[in-house]
Amino acid sequence: MTAAVWRTARFAIDLSRPRVMGIVNVTPDSFSDGGAHASTADAVAHCVRLVEEGADILDIGGESTRPGSPAVPLDAELARVLPVVREAVTLGVPVSVDTYKPEVMRAVLDLGADIVNDVWALRQPGAMQAAAAHPACGICLMHMHRDPQTMQTAPMAGDVLPAVRSFLEQQARELEALGVASARIVLDPGIGFGKTIEQNFALLARQRELLAGGWPLLAGWSRKSSLGAVTGISEAGERMVPSVAAAVLAVERGAAVVRVHDVRETVAALAVWGAMAGQQQQQQQQDRKQ
């Protein structure tokens, strides 16, 4: 059984129902929204809008990790992220920061951020120690093959699920060995991060196998190129419908959190799924009583 609660710095997030994490890119070069929220004012306004639309968690990032993206200097990332986090922590929902730099982790946690969301799964020097040193922050560990500059030029080969599962469970156990409670940890298979289209959909189809270790899953399908490949929708910003469909499919296969751009639409779709799932559960209970 996976954890029913994701424990973070300020919140114990109830995972008995799926949670929607709204994406806030404070970058000029995001693959999905073209720097629409690159200024502090625009990013904060976007945070407020996502909370109004039903976001359970905000995920703020100051460095694009799209395929081929260049690394951002530490000072630039701090300048982008810190003013937004300072305002976001007043909005009444958990705040996650998408970063792999230990200096950024420490700075945002000092401001009251709740979650560290790391595409490198704390493999950068000092990152695991920085996250583990905090007494309560939530941590999301993501699988990435190679690095953002090269991950899609030489993606993984063959059946990726065993490798993804083994890597994520190893990183989670290393965190636990440093004293991090299991309930603070969530795993992300890293859709699009060094995987082919077929491998991404295989991870979705077999997603429940990733739950075997007992840690909850976060799924990030929103506007990904694999959705464009199977639908023919070339513009990332126009992939709302397939993104919502992928989020519902991920939840149906056990994801506890979905990371999305289109919060309002995802929340609405999950309400429909939830109504169906509730009726299905009631019917199963009745069947067992007979």
C-alpha cells in the first residue's frame, strides 16, 4: 500500500484522492508556454489563478529542462524563483520548487516552500544532503536518463520499466538511510526524460508496477511531445485535451499527483472520474456483502 499522506514542510497532503500540481514556469524559454510567466508579477498572478482554478499544489521552476535546454546559472535561478516563492507561500497551498541545485533548495525552504521537486533525483553534489537536512520538506524524485542536453539524442533502449523502478527505489532508500521519513517521498517516472514515445506509453500502461515499493507516484504528462506525436498536435500549447486525457489515465493507474499546465480542465475531468470511481467502489462493497 502506498502512503495515504504526503508529508511536507507545512502540510500533510491527503492522497486519498488525486491531487493536481499546477506548473508555474518562471523562465523565458519553457517548451510549453514560451515564457508567459517569466516576470515575478506575471508568475505570482499565475500562481493566484491556478489556486483559484483548483490547484492543490504549486510547482515553481526557474530553469527549463526541455530537451536541449542550457543550464541556468545559480544567481539567475535564485533571482527568478525567490520573489515568486516569497509570495506563493502566502496562498494557502503547498509550494513545490522544481530545482536540482542544493543552494536553491536551501534558499526556498528557508522561505517556507514545502517540497523539493528534482528532475535529477538528488544526484547533484550536495543535493541529497540539502533535502535530507530539512526536518520535514516533501521530496519528489524523478527518473531522467542522461541529462537535459542529451537525453533525447540517445534515449533508453528496450523495456525501461525495470530500470526506472530500480533507480527510483534506490534513490528513495538512500534518502531514508539519511533519516528522511518514507511519507515525505514521492516518485516520478520522468515521462519524456530520455525515453521514446513507445517507452513513455509503456510506462503509463504498466504504471502500477512502480507502486510496488510503497511510495506514491507523481505523473507529468502535460503537453509533452509524446502526446503531440500520437495526436498530430505540433504546438505544445494546444495539447490541453490529450494532456487531460493522459492525466486521467495516470490517475486511473494509481498516480497520486498529476503535474499539469491546464489546472481547471484537469480538475474538472478528475471530478468526473472521481464520481465514476466512487460509484464503482460502492458497487464493489455491495457485491462483497452479498
